[in-house]
Amino acid sequence: ESSLLPSSTAMVSKSVVVGIDLGACESYVAYVGKGVVDIVQNEVSKRATPSIVGFTNRERLMGDAALAQIRSNAKNTCRNFKDLLGRKVDAPDLHAEHFWSTSPLCECDDGHAGYHVMYKGEERRMSAVEVTAMYLTQLRHIAEKWCEGKVTDVVI
């Protein structure tokens, strides 16, 4: 029976619940620890992370890294992806998004709006859902590193 109990040297997994303010321009990650709300710092020690995803021939960049290369790689950098979620490419007000988008907008397989980018030497259509999922995954990694625990629940 005693072999079923964890030993005192066993590592206990710490679960963390975070909140994400997903903004069109920048996002914030917060968690409650020790009774206080803390705004998490990203990989460059900023509390605000730009809501930008960039694609290159070698990698996928997010946040500040994507922002740093936007001038040299604008056509492969996705901004305002939150505003495209659930919108059809033929929506009458979608033409306003073309003004803010640095990468060309296109119709994805499901009929929703997305981005036409070059990634690792291939032309790809990235849906707003895909780009948002990539970005939210990055925010989760930032939170896990900051909190030194696994993020299992998120409020967006």
C-alpha cells in the first residue's frame, strides 16, 4: 500500500490557470498566484505581446519576433487574425480588413477568410483559426515558463 503513495522526492505537477486578453494589436497573459493577479512577462520581458504571426523560409515567428521582421517580410506576416475569426471571405465589410492586413487575404477551404503566405518555401493558405491557435499556443508556453507549471485551463 505504501508503494502507491508518492515519495517525498517525487516531482509534483503544478497546475496553473491563466487568463488571456486576446487583442487585435497586442495580448496579455495573467494568472492568479499566491492570492494576487500577475501579468506575465513574455520572452523579451514585456507584459504586452504583439498579436502578430510571421512566416519565413525557416521558421514561424510570433509576438515581438514577428514584429521585428514585419518591414522586411510584410507579405508573410499575419495581423488582426482575431478580426477574421468566423468571417466568410465574401463578407461585405471584409474589404476594410484588407487595409490593415500586410499579407494577402484569401479564401480557405471552409470558405472563411485567411491569409496567403509563403512558409518554408511553400505557398500556403492559413486560416484565421490556424493562426490564432499558433499564437495562443505561444502564449500558453510563455505562461508555463513564467509560472513553472502546466497550464491546463485558460479563460480568454
